[in-house]
Amino acid sequence: MVSQTSFAEFPANLDLIAGDGRVLISLDLQTNILAWLTPVAVILIMVLGGMAMANRSSWGWAIGAVSGIAIAFGAPQIVTWVRGMFGV
């Protein structure tokens, strides 16, 4: 059972929880993973950009990495946007 204090952390998601803490735990996990991967993504972009500028790798790899990171970090917003388009 999830305590009442943990519900206060995500007041906008109370309708998703419906008495079950699994959704709350998954939101915490997603937040923690994104917090850890943010500096890794920044360093990756710097390295790939530097390699592409030095002609050590293709610009396609750098653009692909930027696109993948944008999709990975923007997934919640993308899902909300697509669901809004189809009225779900």
C-alpha cells in the first residue's frame, strides 16, 4: 500500500494511480533514469558533433543521435500530443 505522503509528490497523476502504487513507482523510475541520462546525452552529442566536424564519422550518426535523444526525452509530450490528435 502506498502512503498518503507519496501521493503528494505527483498530485496531477492521482487519477492514474487509483489505489495502486505501481504507476507512481514507474513515474519515479522514469524521472530517475532521465535525470541520470541527461549528462550522458549531452556528452554524447558533444563527442559525436566533434567527430563529425573532424570528419571522423558521418553527420548522419550525429543527426540520428540528436533525433533519438529528442524522441527519448520528449516521449511523454509526444504521446500526449498524439493522443490529443486522435481524441483518446
